[in-house]
Amino acid sequence: MTTSFAHAAKGDLLASFAAQPMGCVLAILTGMVLVGSLWTLVTGRTVWPVYERLWNARGLWLLGLAALLAWGYKIALMREWME
């Protein structure tokens, strides 16, 4: 995921996704948390209600499913089942 985060930090989301899809998703989520934290720091208003909508049981299931699919994708690449 390090390579994926590095590509995402440079703004190359396609390369980030190709390197590790879950790393790309986590990099985007990290950026969202950074923006939300800066917003709270500057305005004094929280963005927690927005996060709360995403951070529920369905969101966690989707995140877990995405992690499993990304893991399968990397296994398929490493075993050369995909090119």
C-alpha cells in the first residue's frame, strides 16, 4: 500500500488504484479526514455528522468487502492470472 499512497499523494489516482485498490481508497479517506480536520480547526464547526453517515454498519461492510476484493486482485496479479 505504500506505493499506492505515494501515487495518490502525487495525484495519480489511476496508478494508485492499479498498485493497490484498497490503498487508493484509504488514501482518499485519509485526505477526506485531513480536509475535515482543517475545516474544524479553521471554523470551529465539526463535520462529524457527515462522517457519521458514512461510518455505519453498511459502510464498514462495504469497506471490508473492498479490502477482500483488493486482496484478491493483488493475489491474481502476483500469480499472473491477470495482466
